[in-house]
Amino acid sequence: MALIRLALRVAIVGALASAVPMAGLGAAMAASNAAATVQAEQIPLTGDAVAGFVKSYPDLKVHLTALGKKYNIKSKAKDLATGLSAWVTASEAYGELNAAVAPYGFSDFQTWLKTAISVATAYVFAKNGGEIDSKMAAAVAEIKNNPSIPDAQKKMLLQQMQASSAAIGGMRPSQQNIDAVTPYLSQIAAIIH
């Protein structure tokens, strides 16, 4: 259960933290690493894959809780890498995890997890993509137009914003993925929140 929410939240936090203007520049830069991780894990989505993910989530949540107890897997991690490492070391649970996701059309748990990350990322951009872009543009304009910021500091801040923007662009899902999640936005929101 914690693993699923962790994967979903990393995708969301990475996108949202990167969009915070001025006050969130530090968070935006920190989120760049999360964005790179998420980008590497995104896969093309179809409506069937998203529907399978949404339908599988309640059952998989129960399975992960039970398997965590059965195999003494403790995953209260604050970041994706630590959360995944708890399950990676539990190779004895792989068969059961694979069996838990198979009825929903997933070949294995790793594919399900990549789908979860792709769904969460596409969800963020489907819900907030325009807002993310406009907040980034507003932050750049605020920096450029603020006479109290020295030119050298403006240059540095604009470079940081450009790096954050590039990180967001790097994690931006395909339009196919955004289109695939759009019919399921309310169901995905219930899972994530």
C-alpha cells in the first residue's frame, strides 16, 4: 500500500513542486531528480491499461498489506528509491505480486508499477499542465520585472527556472497518456488523495 502511494506521490510531487514560483525554487530544483526518475519509468498508456490500473488498485492495496506482513516488508519510505528497495529485496513475493496484477491485464508487477507512475504523471499534467506552464511563465516574468533583484541574481534565478522548466518538459507525458487518463481523472484522484 505504501509503495503504491509512494510511487504515485513522487510523480505528483515532482510535477507540482517544480511548478512553484519564486518561493519554491529550491523545491523545484530538488524535484528535478524526481522528475528524471519518473521520466525514465513512464510507458505509453492505453485506456485499457488505465482502466486496469484503476480497477486493480483496491485489490493490490490489500495484497501489498498482506504480503508486507507475510514477508516482513516494511516500506514507510519517504522517497521512491527507498520504497522500491524494500520490495526489490523481497524476491519471494514476486510470484504473488505478479499473480495479483495478472487478472487486470498486467504481465507482471513491474509493468503495473510503471503503469502507476505513468498514470500519476499523466494525471498531474491532465489536471494541472496549463497551470504548471503558466506558473513557470509568471515566475520568470516576476524575476525579470523585479527591480529589487540584482542582475547577477536575476541571471542565476532565471537559469534555475530554465532548469526546472527543462525538468518539467522532460517528465511531461505524451498526449496519448494524457488522453488515456482523462476519462478516469476522478477515479485516479480518489486513489492519489
